[in-house]
Amino acid sequence: MDYPNVQKWKYDYVYKKYAESALTSIQLLGDEDTVKLANAYTLSGGKQHYDELLKKLRDDLRKELDLKQLPNTMEYHPSTFRVYRNVGAPEELTPEQQLDIAVRLSEFSRELVK
């Protein structure tokens, strides 16, 4: 028997766990506008400002990497790339997978600070 509410709970649990870590990094490393968007996103319970925040992060990263900015059209709209993935809860990740994720996020954060 399939329990849709359990699947949604698992997805929400994983998403919120990793979103919290990402939002903390934004709070520490982001510029004023990005931090304001992250706060607005958080205060809305993740229901608003997602696209604005993602677009700001994408634009900032492309600028840092000296890449051409993407046009502001629906073809490149952040929500176009948002895909629902049925991921397992953290209890289903091995300790090695959790460590690998933590190391990669740490390395990425260090690169942002440079």
C-alpha cells in the first residue's frame, strides 16, 4: 500500500534538513539583498521567494565565475529547472553518503569565500 502523506513527509524532512544548511550558508556569506531574500523565504515557510532567491544566487555565482548572465526570460526561469525528486529520508542515507554531502558542501562554501 502506498502512503502519499508518508512520502511527502519524507521529502519535506530531507528538503528542510538540507535547505536549513544552505540557508545558514547564505546568511553567513551572502550580500545584503541575498540575505533579505533568504529571510523572506524562510519566514514564508519555503512557500514564497524561492524563484527570486534562486535567480539571485545564480546571477551572483555567474558573476563571480565571470560567466555571461542569462536572459531574464521564462526559458531561463529558475522554476523551469526545479524537479521533484522522490528522495529517501536521511535515515536511508549511509553514513558515508552523509559525510560525502557534508564534505562537498564544505568545499563549495570555502570556494565561495575565496
